[in-house]
Amino acid sequence: MLSDKTIPELENETLEFWKKNKIFEKSVNQRSENNLYVFYDGPPFISGLPHYGHLLGSIAKDVIPRYFAMKGKRVERVWGWDAHGLTVENRVQEKLGIKKRRDIENYGLEKFTEACYEYTAKTSAEWNWYIDKIGRWVDMEHAYRTTDMSYMESVMWAFKQLYDKELIYEGIRTSLFCTTCGTPVSNFEIAMDDSYKDVEDPAITVKFPIITESKFKGVSILAWTTTPWTIPSNRALVADEKEIYVVVECENEKYIVAEKRAEAVFEGKKYSVVEKFNGGELLGLEYEPPYRFFKSIEGEFKVYKYENMVNMEDGTGIVHSAPGFGDIDTEMGRHYNLTLMMTIDDEGKFLAGTDGKSPYEGMFYKDTDSSILEDLKKRNLLFKDEKIIHRFPYHDRCNTLLVQKAQNSWFIDVAKLKDQLIKNNENINWVPEYIKRGWFRKNIDQAPDWCISRTRFWATPMPVWESSDGDRIVVSSIKEIEELSGQKVKDLHRPYIDEIVLKKDGKEYRRRAEVLDSWMEASSMPYAAIHYPFENKEKFEKNYPGDYISEYTAQVRAWFYTMHILATALFGSNSFKNVIVTGVIAGTDGRKMSKTYQNYPDPRNVIETYGGDALRLYLMNSPLMLAENTNIDEEEIKNKLRKVINPLWNCTKFFLTYAKSPKKLEESDHVLDKWITIRLHETIKEFSTGVEKYMVPQAVRAIEEFVDDLSRWYVRRSRERITSGDNKAISTLYNVLVTFSKGSAPIIPFVAESIYRNLVVDGPESVHLCDYPEYSEKVIEEGREIIKNMKEDREVVSLFLAERTEKNIPIRQPLGSLSTISQVHYSDIVKSEVNVKEIISGAKENVLYTDVTEDLRLEGLYREMVRKIQDLRKKEGVSVSDLVDVVYENTEDNKKVMEKFGEELKKKVSARILTPGNALKITKSTS
């Protein structure tokens, strides 16, 4: 194993060892089933290649479980695939050339379902490569899928529990709606993918003539809107009673606007203010609406007030309201018992009018804008026609702009749960901590009821059957369906489940066509993945809530949030105890890396070049682990290999080259041995503390700093003692390397394994089957002075080495002395490191004496010759144990060096003879 193989090649060897010897399986099975550590893994989508964002999440999900497995916990890790939902449907539609939801029904639902099965049967084989190469341990062979019958049954059970608790209701609510997919879309789904576009829309100001007998009769209220297509659905106008409004005369007509908006509204026109009055005088006034296509009721076409609906930053200070289109419009409409205008169908087409033939019937809603503008202009109801660019949500699955639309759906009554949601949040350890009472608490405070029904196909069916007289049966299991129907349930997907008719008390019940939101499926993972409550009942209940979960920031308002809702509603508790929220790695276009956008390079090349451990260090010690965003920096990944992995492995190679595993371990009183031992205990403590607080960067920094201390200070300063066979130094380095391999195994599993397997003969076959090392507070406490003293001495060394560099004095050139204002504690170490003969500490100033005497000059030449000979050994592949014959360049200086240091040189470079010649060369000695 000590060949010149690269780190990635060594990692490949380790990977083969793990697989061949089933080390992961052994690490799980060696721990008791009564001592579980449970972590929840959000399943990735079934197809596509993983990007750095997936690798970040996977590594974060590996480090913590590895640590707790070594701490004695049984950490079962089973992969999952997200194989349901619109993403699958859209991919299958593309393959089949199907554009709209209605086209799926025309194509044939059974054929479409079979196509979905076929599509999701093929998982991305590349995932296994990436997961292996980053060192993540997870059981992919027995992965669950959201399409499994057992998984779907648990989701149906959850729906039934919520229904029985009266936490689910059917009703009309306004939510984002996709007219291409014909289904509601979750607000948090749009937010998590930043699915917004800059869209140019009409921005029109419309006249609403007042018809109430009053001083305002005949005056037109001006209202502004960016959605002309909602004008036929107008039910009310809204003003602010606290603001001042004005009657303005302009071009022989009178208008009402807010005083603060008058200048902007009438910009470029000659106008005069006729009257000022309080907004309260407008309330209750009736007006003539532009259209009466749809039936109206008492109380409509009047001016109302409604909190937070009117602003003075844009428009006229008077708002056009079409309840049914937009959250606040719908709230306002409900408040005043106005009609919720469900005037467009699921394909976004206008319905027929009720009070007169609508000219827009059958037209796509956005296509009516120009026709409505032209009609308003013709009838002298259009005061102003402008354009505006604003951000608009769109459905990234099909690239369709979304509409806020009232629809009949099924909801979880989140409002009933809010107090308990807030209380349960207090039991969660959030990293970073500010998310707990920041983003997450805000989500809870502002949360609408959760729309959980979808008018789609490829998903868990909503388990609701109804009879013709409106009676309802909600089932919770396959067994219950079979008992009530007398039919065998072979598949829970549509259309097969739709064909099953339940029978009870002489009535027949047919299933409602809706399916469940895929977020309800994903959030059921803690119990659905193990088929609770139909199996594993004791196991789940004993270990719920789970110990750990990690995903990126958008999941704060998505998966984390929906899991919290279901846990609170079903079990009265939080779903997880500890959560790490990671940041977002930006793609090549500046947006979040996404398979949809295809905006990221394949990370395969980086892994093959620098190895999995280097990538793990880079990602786990980045701001990403504290919910901050960043771009991938390949140079920094390279630095992790160069500054951490390679030096650590080189320390191991040095030990195996120049020393052998000691037959008997000895304790040492040498200050360097004591110091590195104390540092080892400190590092184990810092790593353990960081991981157990779920502060991974803190833990990783401890590992990196120790490698720096070990390689750049301890091994370099202990080289001569070790190569000369000092058993105490050898014992110390051996113990440090073995213990550190165990302590660093959770974060750098590959190189830790290589170190352990090269050094340990008797013991578990893998470092990952060892217990995590303990640290001693006593050793740390008693060693504080040594740590402090060594730190101060290293600062002195750094100061004078910097001066040598500045003055261009090679480190191999000995100097006479230095004076320092500091108190030097370990002068022999400082002298050797700075390469001076004498140290004067406690001086008035720092001075490096740079005069080079003849003796010092020759010693410098001697050291340089040693370096060149050792470099030749390495270059020509001559073992350090082989004697060599040395030919040196026959110069006057070299003659003097040989006279003074010849015998010492022979010992230093294992030379048999030293002979003058034309140039420096070595040959393996044959005598």
C-alpha cells in the first residue's frame, strides 16, 4: 500500500476493501438494535446526475452518522428514491408527446401509468458511483421508493388519522395554479426553487363610475391593475379610510384618487383638484362595473375597506378586487361575503357567463388582455394604458406562468396547529441557531392551510370514497379497502384504485379522483419508509422523533416545515431533534444548481483528481454548513489535498519508512512528544464537541489544525529522533497516528482507513469498526502550560523565519544567534527550527544576527549537500536502508566540507564512500 499511488487511487483501494469485506454492514450490525441513532434522509429524484448540492447533502448526512456509529450507536442508513409527482409525469409527457393534462386522459390513464412505471424503474446508475466515491455509507441495494405499495399505504394511513382528528377539510381556497399541469402548486415549492421570471404585463387604470345618489354620483373612481383579465371578475373596490382622497377634474371629466397618488396618476395631463375628503366617505358607495357577465349578489360593486390591501406606492390608492384571484382579494371577499369568482377552468380558459353571453368564453385567460383593453378603450372606461415589468411565479416543471386561482381542494387545517407547531419547534436544535426563531418560526406564523390534494395521476391516491348521496368513507389501509370492496388491491395507483368500488349498508362508494401532494408523501418518510404502523411499530415509536436531518435552506419552508406539520398533527411532537441547514451552491448561471436548469459541471472530474476526502473537507469546513451560499472553488479543494490529506499521508509514509511499529509502547517525557499528545486529546475533544453540537465546521477545523501541527511541527522536529530509533518518539508517533485515524475517520474516512490498516495488526479489521477514541480532560488541563509555551515559541519561530525569507537567507544556512523580546521556553527546538546557534530571550528588541562566519558557511554547504543527496535517492528510487557510494563535485568548498563534516555526512546519508568527481551522483553500494 506504500507505493507512489495517488490519493484517489488509494481511495479506490479502500473502497474495494469496504465492499469486499462488507465493512458498512458490519459497522451497523455490531451495534445493538436497542441503541438506535436515527437520521432521516430526503430521497432525491429518481433520475438525473447528482451535482455538488447533492454531494454536499450526502456528505453532511454521512459525517454525523459515522461518528455516532463509532460512539456505539446502531445507525441504519437506507437510501430512498422520490419516484412520484409532477416531475415524473412531465418527463413521461415529453416522451409521449403529451402537452396537457386532458391529453393524458385522452391517451389513456392505464397506458400513462405503465409509462410512469417504466420511467421510474430505471434509476441513475451513476448515483452509486458518486455516493461511493465521496465515502458515503448508505444501503442503496434495499432502497425504498415513494411508489412502493407499503410506502403509499402508510401515507394513506396518515391522511386517515388527520381526517379523524378533524384536521382535514374540503373547501375553496386561493393558491398558485398551473394551467398546463392542471393542478395546484405549493407556495414553498416555488420559493425553494426561486421560480420567478421578469414578465412584462399591461398596467391599466380603469374608470368605475359611481351610481349612488350623492355628491359623487357620475364621478369615476380610478383603480389600477396589472391583470386586465380579472376585470370581468371584479366584485368590489377597496379604499383606505385613513387616507385623504381627492376629486380631480381632468379633460372635462371628474375622477377620484388618493391625494398622495394624484401627481403620478395625472402625470403629463392638465388637472385640478376640486375637493379633498377623508377616505371613509367612499365606503359603501356603489359603482357600475365594467362587466356583468357573471351573476352578482347583494353587497357587490361597492367600495370597502380592508387592512393592508391598499398602498400609496403605486396605482391610484384604490384597489380593484376580484375575490378568487389572489390571497388577499379572496380573504377580503370572504370577509364581506362576496362571490369567489371561479371564472376560469383548470386549463386557464374562461367559463361561460351567467348574466349575459361572455365574449371571452373558451379563451385562455392571458390571451384576453388585449381584447379587454380594446373593449374598455372603446367604451371610454380605460383611463391609462401602460406597461410594467414585475417578477411572476412560474412552474419550472413545465415553464408555465402560475395564476392565483380559487379552487376546490383538500386542506390540512394548519391554523388549528399553530400554537403546538410553535411549541414543538422549541424542542429542535437548529444549526445555524437563528433559523429556529427566524425563518422557521416566520414560516409557521405566516403559514396558510396546506393544500394537499392534486388533480393529477402518478401519486398516492387520496383514500376517500363517496356515495351518490354524499356519504363518505375514508380508509387507512389496503386491508380495509379489500374488506369493504371484496376485491384484491393489486396496485394503489390510478386508474386501478379508481376501479375499486366500496360497499357498505347497501350503498356503493366510488373514489374521489384526487391524489395527494408529493410533499405529503415526502414528509411521511419517517414512518412510511418502514411501513409504520403496519410494521416496525415498536421500533418507530421508541425512536421518534429522529435524531438528525440535513438539507439546504429552501427546505426550511418546504420539507422541514411539512414534516413538522405532520409530526405535530399525527404524534403531537416535533419530527426531528437536530437539523443542519446547508447553504446553496450556485450553478454556472448564478442560480441554484438544479437538474432542471442543467447549470452545473459534472463533479466526477474533481473527485477523480483530488479524491473524496478532499471534497469532504472542503464542503464540511465551508460556510455552506452554516446556511450560507457560495460558489464551488476547485482551487480550495486542491488545497485540502495539498495541505491536509497529503501531509497526513506523508506522516504515515515517513513512519513506515523510517520506523517500525514498536514492539512495546513507551511513554515519553520529551516536550515534543508531550505536546503532540496533548494536542491529540484537544483535537478529539474539539471534534467530538463540534459534532455533538452539530457544528461541523468547528469539528473539521480541529482536524485540519492538528494535521498542520503534526506534519509541519512535530514530525519535522522529531525526524532525527525517529530515524535514529528512539522508541519513545516512535511510540508517540505510532500512538498519535493510530488514534488520530480513529478520531478523523468520520470526516476523512478513506485516508483514515489507509493509515489504520497500514499500522494496526491486532484490532478490528477497519478503523470504522473501532470505538471513537476518548479524550482526557486531565491531560488537557495539565498540558495547558506546554500548549501555551509551544504556541509562544512557534510565534518566535514564525517571526524570524519571515525575516530570513525577507533577507533571502536559505533556511539551511546556520546563523550565529538571535535576540527576542519573548521568553523562549524550548530553546533547542527554536534554535533548530530557525537554524541559529544561540538564543538570547527577554531582550529589548527582536534581532536576527545575519553575519555568516566561515564555519557557519561550510555547515550550510554541508546541509545543502545532504538535501541534494537525499533528493537523488528519492529520484532514483534508492531505499533509505540501502548504502550508497557518493561522488561529489570536486570544488575547493566541497573539499573543506568533507574535511569538516565528512564522517557526519556518511552517517546522515548512509554513504559507504565519498569520492570527488565532476558532478554529484550516487550509486547503490555493492560492498
